Amino acid sequence: MALSTTATRTINAETAKRQFVLNPRNRPVTEESKKLIDSLLLERLSIAAISRVSGISETWIQTYELRKIQYRTSRSYN
């Protein structure tokens, strides 16, 4: 007997215990926010200031910036 999609989701949610959270703290960063961060980084604002303006954590912004730098440098050597 095959389970319906709803039944499968219910079973998965029960086994995962925290798969679905009512008010998640972590949310995806939108492309609009990334564009804002990129423009603020070009203005050479501090990561703390960018975090206050965008509402995104300093850790995420620093990781995002470092990944962009690594991507650019890896492309320049190829």
C-alpha cells in the first residue's frame, strides 16, 4: 500500500522532530538583499554597519564576502 504525499510528509515531520518550525530564525537571503550587501561592500562600509542596515548577521555577510573573493581569485588563475 503506497502512502499519500500528505501521509509521507507527516511521517517525515514526526521522525525529524524539527523539520518544520513555526517561526524560523534562519531564513534564506534574497537576491535583493545580496545586491544591497554588494553595493554597501563597494562603498567600503564595515560589516557591522552592513549587518545593521540589512538585518543579516555579520557572520553570514563575512562568509558571503570571502566566498566572492575566493571565487574571483580562483577564476583569475584559470
